[in-house]
Amino acid sequence: MNSNPALAHISEDKARAQTVYEHLSGTADLAGEFAAPFGATEEARFAGWLHDIGKYSTAFQKRLLEDGPRVDHATAGAQEAMKCRPPHPQAAFAVAGHHTGLPDGGNQRNADPEDGTLFGRLKKPVEPYGGWQEVPLPQSAPPAWANRDLLDFAFFTRMLYSCLVDADFLDTETFMNGRAAPRGGGEGIPALLEKARTQAERYLSGKAASPVGQPRNAVLQACLDKGAHGPQGLYTLTVPTGGGKTFASLAFALEHAAAQGMKRVIYVIPYMSIIDQTAANFTKLLGEENVLADYSSAEYKTTNTEDLTPAQYRQLLASENWDAPVIVTTAVQFFESLYANRSSRCRKLHNIADSVIIFDEAQTLPLDYLKPCISAIAQLVQHYHATAVLCTATQPALESLFKEFAPELHLQEISPDTETLYETLRRTTIRDIGTLPQEELAAQLAALPQVLCVVNRRKTAQELYAALPEEGSFCLTTLLCAADRRRQLDEIRQRLADGLPCRVVSTSLIEAGVDVDFPAAYREQCGLDSLLQTAGRCNREGRRSAAESKVYCFRLEGCAVPQMLHQHVHALQYAARCHENDYAQLNTPDAIRTYFQELYFARGAEALDKKGILDAFRHGISGCQFPFAQVATEFQLIETPTRTVYLPIGEGEALCAQLRSGMVSRSLYRRLGTYSVACYAPQFEKLDAAGALELLPEGSAILTDLNQYSAKTGLALDAETGIGLFF
């Protein structure tokens, strides 16, 4: 066997073989290409050449050729990386974890060779891998900044890991398929920019369709100018709701990417409820082949692979590593990927480098993880040739946090004059009307032909809806499945356009990104950002005066503020006191700044990183250094203890039948997501006690008593009585 070259892969038909040298060479070249935007070409090539040298062992060749026992072929490369002088610990982490995920570093002094940590594996005996000396290991070192402190070290490790695992996947895939898969594609940034410029010209040269058209155009022009001429860095785009910031921010991103020679635009959206809408708008403008919507229930992910169109198949492949010119994704996926350790989650990270990243509704960055999120954004801008834009109507006061992680970064506002813009785009008058009995609130809503009321609890929404006239009344909460929410929103928009009665009681899910226009709105006590989001659904097109377009802030008698909103309400009250308790003055940049400063102060610095993510890398966890795996488990932006109830209604009936049959797949679960409701434990237990559920092994359930669900109000909250709130 020694006279024959060592093999890395054999094709499924056994007709072709790839040598270890060929695979290492191909992986090294790709990894180096991926790391070029952040100056780590040679270090990535170094990791690529080392990652599979364990395949030179006789034991691995026996595994490959004779179906012998499994062999650890990753540890050898990690050990060689640390034998170099100086050692390459980041490459060692990447190589060690290129199949199983970035490991914890462990305890350097007393690591166990079998504990799975990097320090343990450096002590682990490995199969002899003589022959690897043919590998032309490049002289390299990480960029100097990559070892400046432990946060830089950890972030660079993940980015290097991303380059390696994506290169490894692609080289292996190309060999096994006999050709490169149809990945990537799409037009370049310059071509997309021309499409955006054409659309922008229509807006700028056409007659304004509404009174807010002129200020919207001023925002758009500022975005075009700043995008074309502004330097790479950190920006804010502060525009009141209804100011056209979605298209304007995309126009900035494409202008900037073209001017700075960047590869892609990434649009980060806080809510699943609006990602389809945003992606559809971008696709209509730029073309289907140029926009990738990467989220769990995307159509190309919910369709069986064999049924995908060629375009959908390309999207599926692109979602693995974000190889597309425009990406639309969720904040959860974006930030959790940046702190993940598994190859499937990290593979795309290197493609975030050299990108313009738009954070839509930046005020929704999760407070409990705010510092890790800001640290990640600062890393991308400072070291990975990215530009970030914090895009919102209620700009959070983040300057001090960015200064903590990157003192040299300066926030640059894109809007030319935010104070004037807020005054020009003022379309509502906010009033505090104090405490109301629920019956009085219902009476006020019933007296108005078209009105939006946003409340804090799903149960409150159902109760208010029950007290309203049946015709033209709607109840929007997450107790409705996504299919019914979409149907209701379509009907709401149509009734508003036709001037028909339309009274909507909703939870906060309607506040961001849902394009509706009511003549009046009510909002239960909340934070200022939520209050202004509700105001953005009132007189959105500015066709009425601000004086006659009222937004009423109220408290419900006998209804306490939810615990999670206590500090937000406190900060709102503080901002109001600073402005003579005149709620009409709260829709100003100064009031918004005051609100966020008080909110962050009230929570305290530690509460902005409640899991101690950053300290875990600075100081370790219980003696474990560089706890990549532990941090990945802890960094979960959505932690609500909910259980899923699937609804056998509409298309969901056949999907539930398939689920019962045991023919489960990722595609099935994603399709079922449209016909599911997330339940908190008490509600789930009540439904189960009422005999309304068919429990499934993985902890979810199928609703068997369809009397417990209404297409108008959603899943029952009073299942213990056997009587739901359905009308």
C-alpha cells in the first residue's frame, strides 16, 4: 500500500479516487480564497493543508478501502499545528473541529486525552500518519489583530473555521459529484445596483403619491449619496416609521458595495412575520436568482429535494454557505451563527466578511445579549471589511457600547437632518389617556369604524375581540397559525383600502414591518420603541393631519405590566417626565435617546450579557479555556419554554396524517410550521388535560379537538372549561 498514493475519497461507483494530496491542495486553495477579505489567506491555506493529514495513516486507508473501523483523522493535523514554532492554536481549533464542531479548549494543565477538548486531543495518541511530509506547509501567521485580545482570538477562530469547513465541503462535493454543484450564480453587485438606481429614479422623478413622498425621497437621495461616497464602517439610518427606509437602506447597501468592491448585501430582519414580505419585495426588484431568503420555513427548505426546481435547488445550496449576492435572514440566525460551533451553522460565516449588513429595526437587538451582539458587529466592521447599518425609527443609544469594543469606530448617520425629518414626517399625535376599565376600552374601539389596538397579552386580545361587533373585527396573535394570520392581514388591508369597518386587536406582532394604515390607534403601556411602532401603523401615508390622527397610550384597570416590560415602561415614564409628561413630544430623536439611555442604565451592564458570553472567552468557564461548545449552547436568543401544537386544518390535515404515519422529515416539519401554534407549558397542559391533544414522542402534539381552535381567534386559552373563546 505504501507504494500507492494515500486516498482521501472514493466515488460512490468506485470508478474514481481522490488522493489525500489532491484533496488537501484543493481545500487549501479554496480556504485561502475565502479568507482573503480579512487578510488571512496563508493561515487558511495552512489549515487546509493540515486538516486531513490523518488520512495518510494506514488505519484510515484500511477504513476507506476495506470498510475498516472509524478513524480519528482530524487530531493529527491539530497536533502538527501546535508543534510549529510559533504554534497555530486557531488553526488547531479549526482542524480539530472540522467534522465534529469547534471544541472547548479545556484545561491545559490537566486535560484528559479522551475528554474531547482541544487540550485533551493534543495529548491523544493518534494512528501514525507518515507520508504527510509531501505537504508543502506554507509559512504563515494570523493577522496581528487576531491575537490582540481573547475576543479577537475567538472570533478569528470561528472565521478561520468557517473558511476551512466550507472549503472542505466544496472540494469533497465537487469530487464526489464529478463536477461542481450549481452554487452561487446570480448577477454581480454592479448589475443589481443598476436595477436599484432605475427604481430610485422612478421615485425621485415621479410625482409623490402621498404627502410623505417628498421626505421619503430626501431619505432615498441621502442613502444613494452616502452609499456611493461614504467610507467602509459603521452607520445609522434613523427614519420615522413610514419613511421608506427599507428600499432606501437597500439602495445605500448596493451603492456602497459597488463603491467599496464588496461581495454581497445581508439584510437582517428581527421577525419571521415580515421576512417573506421583505424577500418578496427584493426579489421583485432584483430577480429571483439574486436574492436568498434564508430561514427555516422558506419554500426551498420545505419542499422535498426531488421536487425542487433548478432555481430552488440553487437556493438550497446557497443557504448552506450564503453564496448569493443578496441575503435576507433573521436576527436569530445571524447572531446565533456567529456564536455557534457546528460546521453546518458556521460554514457561512466567512461570507459575512466583505459585505454590507443592514440591521432592520435595530432597536430590537435582544437586551439580554446586547453586548455579545454589539461585539460581533464591531468585529465584522473593524477586521472583516464589512459595513454595518443600524436601521430604525427609534435609534438605540449604542455609541458607548461600540466604544467599549472598538473605540476607533464612529457611528455615522445617513439621514441629512433627523430632527427636521421627524418633524416633517410627524403624522400622529400621541396622548396618554390613563387607566381604563376593559369594558370602557372595548366601547371606545367599537365606536370607531377603523382602529388598531395593540395589547400586551394574547388573552386580553381575545377578550377585547369578543366585546367588539362581529363584522369587520379581527384578533391577531401568535395563537393563530401563520396561515390564518396571513389570511387575516390580507382581509384587513382590503377592508382598510375599501373604507369598510375594520377594528383590529393585536399583540405586538403587528408593530414592525406590517404595512397597514389606520386612522386611529391605541397602545397598552409599553416601551417607547413599541409605542412609536404602533404609531407607525396610524396615518402611515400622511393623508390626514397629525392632529386628527390620534394614538392613545393607556393602562388597563386591574392588569399589571408583564414582568418582561417593567424596565421598558419605567424608561418610557422617565422619558415622558423629561419632556413635561407631554406624550406628543416623545416622537423625537432626543426623547428616543433619553429612553434608551435610561433603559440600558436601569438594566445594568451585566444584564446586557446575562449569560456571560464575553466573559466566558475572557476568563473561561470553570477552568475551561476557549469554551466554544459551551457558549454555542448558551447563546440562544429565543428561550421561551414553549411546545408546539400542530393543527390538522387545510393543508395541515394531510401533513398531520403524514406525521402520524411516521414519514417524518425536516421538510415535513418546516411545512407544518405554517399550521402550528407555540404554547406555553400551562396552556399545553390544559389542552392535554381536556383531552384535546395527541401527544407525539418529541414533545409536540396534534390538536384532536378542533373546537379548541378558531380561524378568527386562534387556540383556546380556557381549555379547562371545555369552552373556547370562539366567534
